[in-house]
Amino acid sequence: MDSTPTRQSLVAEIEALIAYGAEEPTIHPDLLAYLTIEDLQNIKVKLLTKVNTLTEEDKAWLEQFKRYE
């Protein structure tokens, strides 16, 4: 079975990542249809890296839940 994601699944994931934490998408999703599968995979990786990066404000907020023993 081929594990390569489909264009539709990549576009859906990218749209969700673009919209993460934003009021509205910063790129029109229709523009993604013109990109290759490789381009879409690269965009997804970059967006995941960006989404998974905590800001200093996020780190400070999370620090309040840390348990000290």
C-alpha cells in the first residue's frame, strides 16, 4: 500500500495548519491546487514546525502547571 498522501489530504492539512490560531487563512486555499505534491509536503513540514514552536509567552503560561517536588 502506498503511504504517499493525496493532494486532497495535504491541502486539507495545510489549510488547517494555516488557520491554526488565526481568525482567517493567510493564503487562499485555491492557490494550493497549483502546487506539486512535493511542494505541498514541504509546506506542511514548515507549517508543522511553526505550529509546534512555543513562544516565550506560551512557555511562561505553561510554567504555571509545572509540578515541583
